[in-house]
Amino acid sequence: MTGSTNLEFWQLMTVALGPALLTSVVAIYAPIAVEFFKSRSSKTEIREQKFQELVTAVFEFDDWLSTFITNTAGSEFQILESSALAKMYAISILYFPQFEQSIRSLEDSSLTARRTAARLQYDRIEGKNHSWDTLSEPLEAYNKHKHQLLLELSQFARKTIAVKHFK
């Protein structure tokens, strides 16, 4: 009879304490689980926002370079904001390091175009022949690198961002 009483006692304890124990476990771990999934979702949203900023910065840099060349090699002057290149590097380093090499190539080719524009400005000041044709090769190289970077960005977006939103 003692074994039967022992069994009844544990059955009673399971019935009485089981829901309380389960409630305690859920109360402790549910907020942790919610915070974990919320944190993942928030990180994903921030990463998507930074990706959009990176793509926008590529176009901002393109506009900046165009204005720089017009100001330097041409006779027109516009106020020049700061370049978006630092923003591109910062976002790439923190969130998308796979694009850093393409951004570096874009920077290098833009530097060649900027140097050529500066030479044109010097020639114009010195009264020498001022030919925009000398800019065509550096600008073609820059455009090639810009299009390559944009292609990589669009492929990344199709694989990781767009797929998730349009399933």
C-alpha cells in the first residue's frame, strides 16, 4: 500500500504542480524568445535600410563626380557638397564587406577622372588647348566600374532582399 500511496502522491503533485511549472517556464523563456526574434527582425530591417542607403550613395557619388568635373574642367561653378564615397565605404565595411573591392575600384577610376579634369583646368588656366576628349577614357573606366558595382548590388538584392519580400 505504501507504493500505491507514493504513486498517488506523485500523480497528485504532477497534476497540481505541472501547470504551475509549465507557466513558470513559459513566463521566463517567452520574453527571451520574443526578444530574440524581434532582434533578428530589427537587424534585418536595419540591414535592408543600409543597403538602400548604399545604393543611393552610389548615385549621389556619381552626381558629385559630375559636378566636380564640371567645376574643375569647365567654366561653370556649382557648390560642391561632400562626396558620398565615405558613406559608401562606411556602410560597406559595417554591413556589406563583399562590395568593398568594387567600391575601391570605383574610387580608383574616379580619381583618374578627377586628375584628368584637374589637368584640363590647369591647361585652360595656362591658355593651352582645352579638349574634353581627354576625359572620355577615364570616364569610360569609371562608368564601367559603376555599372559593375550596381550589377553586384542588384544581384545581391535579388538573392537576399527581394526574394524575401515577394514570396
